[in-house]
Amino acid sequence: MGENFNMADFKEYMRDGQVDHPPALYEDYKSTVLRSPSRKAVRLEHTLSEITGPIYGHGPIREGEDDLSIVEGEEAQGQRIFVSGQVLDENGKAVPNTLIEIWQCNAAGRYRHEVDQHPAPLDPNFVGGGRVVTDDRGSYKFTTIKPGAYPWGNHHNAWRPAHIHFSLFGPAFVTRLITQMYFPGDPLFPFDPIYNSIPNEKARERLISSFDLETTEPDFALSFKFDFVLRGKNSTPFEQENKS
């Protein structure tokens, strides 16, 4: 998966239908042409600090990092939602004490980042990022705002489907996994090269959350379920590197 290959190779790769993760090079996703590896990988042995280093980034989890929908008592604009689920291994066993990071654009489709110049309004009450650690059952829950679609310049009239970015940390930074969660029924799926870079249709569908009425809170928030499966035939597709 880490090797560089052309589109003819990729079409053959797609015919297999069993590969669940996107390749490093997918020509329809333009930036991978520039950033995908052009030489064979060189093996570097991990240092002790890489294997055993702290997993919680720049500091401990603070109260409220699981709620992106409010800042200092002021509510963000948009549809409030819950996103929850479990981190599981290939046998369906819960994986506790996993750090999960989340980041996303706001309801208007704009990130709080200086590089994002999409002419959509910023929301002062939406910072767009948060963190949680899974409990003993491998469970997590975020309160956030449903993100909007946004243009991204990959090709003519290119729009990203509404999505939320996630990263998961195991026992060390080198075990970090990155993926994206989508929402059911998005009309932009057929036109998105990031979503369609995953060869296996069933694997692509595992990136789509499911609406869950049972955990929806009346008069407050809709609820979506999204589990992470780390390995095995039902594993969640993870990215080779961070994408848009």
C-alpha cells in the first residue's frame, strides 16, 4: 500500500475488491500525486520513546473537550449532534483507554484555520476540535455540530461531502490511525475522490455513520453511531496520511 503506482496498476488493484484502505497515490485526488512516496521505503527502527512515549499530545484531557457545540456558554450555529460508538479489535473486543481526536469544519463548511479561505462565515463559538479517551467498554461520545460541505479545488466544481476527521492513538504516537466519518445519504459520495479512493465498496460504506434515534435527545440533538474496528475483515478504512 505504501508503494507508488500508476492508475493502470490501481485499476487492477480495484478489481481485486478486497483491499479496504486507500493507496498513497490516487491520481483523481490531486495532492497525492505530489506527496505520495516516489522511492522505496527505508526501514528505521523505532526508538524507545516512540514506542512508549505519552499518547495524550500536548497535555491531559480537559473537562469539556468532548463538547464542540459550546464555547464559554455560547452555543455554536447549526444542527447539534452526538457522535458515539466503540473502538473494537478484530474479534469485537472493546479497546479501552484509547485517545480519540476529532476535528471538522463548522456548519457553513469552513475550518478555523488560516489556510481555509472559503468565503463562508466563521463561527466564534465553534473551535472545531476535541478529544476523549475511551472508557472500559471502549466507548466514546462527542457533542458537536453537523459539518457543512465545502469546495476544495481538487477539480472543477469539487465539493467534499460532510465529514468529520478522527485520529486514534494506541500505546505510542507511531500507532496513530487517521480516518474520516461521513453521514448517511450524502449526494456528494459519487463525486468525491477521497471517498472513492477506497477500492472495496463495502469498506467505503463502513465510513458512513448510522442515524440512531434511540440515543437522540429530544429537543436537543440528533445522534449518529460510528464504531472503529482496528483490524480484520471488518476493519475501518484508515488513511496512509492526513487528508483534507
